[in-house]
Amino acid sequence: MSLLRFGWRAGLPLALLPAAVAAPIPIEARAPAPVVRVLLQEAPSLELEAGSAALRLGDGAGRTLLELAPGDRLQLVRSGAALEARLQGSAGSPRRLSLPSGQAWIEPSQSQAGGREAMLTLQQRRYRGRLLVRSEGDRLQAINLIDVESYLPSVVGSEMPASWPLAALRAQAVAARTYALRQRRPAAPFDLKATVASQVYKGVESETDSTREAVRSTRSQVLVHGSALINAVFHSSSGGLTENSGEIWRQQLPYLVSVPDFDQASPVHAWQLRIEPDRLARAFREIDGAFRIEVLSTTSSGRIRQARVTGPGGTLLLTGAELRQRLGLRSTLARFDFEAPRSAPFPPPLPSLQGMFTPEGIRSLASGLVQAPWQSPRPPAAPTLLVSGRGYGHGVGMSQWGAYGLALRGEDYRQILKHYYQGARILPYTSL
């Protein structure tokens, strides 16, 4: 869902929603913020560092096992079914201890002083909140437990350029808050991932004054349809027209319907991709490459539903999503043209006919020993695929570049959200 790959994720004419200013939505400044659990990393071992304030290492039963002074480093590794913690302090020899429960908690120390905010560093990124490390198979999972209002400034800054208009950043904040809270699964070990598999979350370094203001000024506001949170999915750029959810996913949701987009400023509003034969051979190994791609069916917005790929070794039927994944396409709003290989060089001059019609020459010709060089059999050269497409992402829900375009037209965040999530209301989560 992130725009990062293209420096951040042709509109059709349509009258915008009425621009009348609605009554302001109250900011629930004192409402306790729900906590979300975000999977930051999975690896055989994890290395952490305490920030400018002290942290404590506890076990699954809540007992304090170690105190981490500012700057201390901690490595956690699997040791059978248990965890082993290895502390490298700024002074003294390293310490090791075992956590038989297979779980470790890292959180602010109760003994810290000075009013400094406790943070920890994981993979050179700083995070607020608490960290749970747990064993899962042969890997460790680092899960950040953080209140949603502290989580969102980083998400907004990871998903959109902080320099964009505040209306676009506010729309992203409300959509991201709604998406995060709808993903909570108490029975699962975590709710969200820190990647595009959920929404991008890069820690404190991705926060700015503008992203914090976008979150603060929309505090607690979520998108609701009926009495439930909506599935507030978003994408980078639709290429002019967003998609109906039911045309690419299993369920058509009433608020995820196709609407005109305003993403003309997007660098991926229209794009082209050239795919060489060797890459086609890797993408379609089963049929030794491809020399024809036929789009068999599309959605109402023109995105590929199903396609047939033909290669030297046969044919494949693929969904649009499968084709996009194999070829690394930015979206399934695409068409395909094959470029014929370069023409073979002109044939060499005709060989001398002198002696060709002597008895020896005639016998050689009859026996097939003489053959014009330009008639020798050649395997046909593989063609190059040229893809022309529009947009980036699945195309459902809010277009981030479209939000940018609407913000430049003077629309506020509520109008942006109501355009992309038809029929949804904006309410504080305390009212649900």
C-alpha cells in the first residue's frame, strides 16, 4: 500500500461531492487509545538497543530479569524451546540468561528518571511502546504493542510524503486508523505487519510535525458503515478509475465501489515496461517463455480478470493477480504487445555456380550435401514483451495520489474520504 517505491503511492470528469463544510467532528482528546500489535520483524535472532531512557527485560510471567541502561545492547536467540538473552552493557562483561517460557518483554523501566521517552532500536529504527519477542517455528517474532494514536504518525509518514497537503495527510490518518483497528484479532499473536502486507510502519524516523498534526487533528476518527468499521483499504494510484471490490476480491462491499480518480499527477498514472525474453522464460518456466498474451476477460474498469499466456511449451490460464505477480507489473490495468526480434541479417551473396553443374556438383546437390547458407534451419528468436499500463496497486478504495489531487483542488479530508469510501460516515471510535 505504500508509495515509497515510486516516490510515494487520467482522471475522468465528474462533479465532486458538495464542498459544503460539515459540522466539525469532536476530537476525543481524553479517550484512551486502543492498542495495536504490529509484527516488526521475523528472524532467527534479534538485536536491540536501549535508547536515551532505561528499559527492562521481563519474562512471560512479568518478572524483571534485566535492566537495560541507555545504550545497552541486547541479543535474543533461540535455544531449543527457550530464549537466550545476551546483554552487552556499556560497562562490565556480557551477561547471559535463559527464558524457558520462550517469550520476552522489553518495555520502559519503572526506575527511569528525567522524563525522557523510552524507546528501543531494532534494525536501526526506533520504536515507542512495548516489545514482545516470541518463538514461532524456527524464528523469533518482534511484536510492537503501541497505542494506535502513537502508531499512526509513523504510518502516515511511511505511506505519504510529509510535504503533501494536510488534507491528504488527514485522510490517510483516518483511513489508516480505521484499517488498523479493523485488523485487531485478539486470538492471533499480532494484528498487523509493518510492511505493505498491512500498512507501512517505519518507526519514529518516519514521523514529522505534519504527520503528527494530521493524527492529532483527527484523533479517534474512523470510517463506519452501518455500525461497523469499514475495510479502509487504499492504494497508490488507480490510473483514472478505482475498482469495485467484488470484481477482484470475493465480496462487493457497498462502500468500495468504482469512482473516478484524480491521480493525474502520479508518476505511475501511465507507465510502460519492457520485459526481455530471458525474464519471460523465468516468469513462465512451465511453457519456456511467452510469445503471446491474450486478455480473456476484464473488470468494468478494464483491469485483467483472466489471461491466456502462450509459449513454446504450451499455454497457461492465469488470473490478473497471478499475471501481475509473475511479471512484476504495477497494476492489472495493462495491455500487452510483443516486439518481433530483430530481422536476421541479409543472406550472404550467392555462392559461385562454377562447378555446380558438373557431374560431381550434381551428385552433391542430389545427395543433399550442398545447401544455401540462408536456408539453414534456425530456431525462431524469442520476442520482447512491451507492457503499457496505468496506476499502481489493486485499485480498490482510496487512491493516495487521488487524495493529493483532491487536496490541491481545495477539498478537505472528509470530502476526500467520502469520495473514495461511498456511504461511509466519520465517527469517533469511542461511539462504537
